[in-house]
Amino acid sequence: MCLAVPMKVVSVKGNTAVAEFGGLKKEVNVELVAGVKKGDYLIIHAGCAIEKLDRDYAEETLSLLGGLKK
């Protein structure tokens, strides 16, 4: 099973961004998503951004995922 997770963009350089989730930073390819900028939330799957998310929706989803750890 594969899981795509929301991550917050902390920097962008060309078609590559650094995105963060739960303290983990990962370099991701953003070539498939137009206009990615610092502060955006993206759905990341297999190292590639596949969709931009609304900030409120992303933060709600992250909160729900955080509850699964307990």
C-alpha cells in the first residue's frame, strides 16, 4: 500500500523543493505542480508533488494524522 502525505514547502529551487512533515525534511520533485512557492502545502507521493492543498485542509489532515501516532 502507498500513502501520499501533505508536506509544507520550506524552499524551492527550480523543479525541486524541500518539504517538511513532522520534523522530517525531504527533497521533492515539483515539476508536475505549477507555481509552487515557500509555505505551500503539497501532497507528496514517491518523492513527487502531485497536488497543492488549501492551507486549512492540509493543517486539518496533518492534525488527524498526528492523532494516529497515539
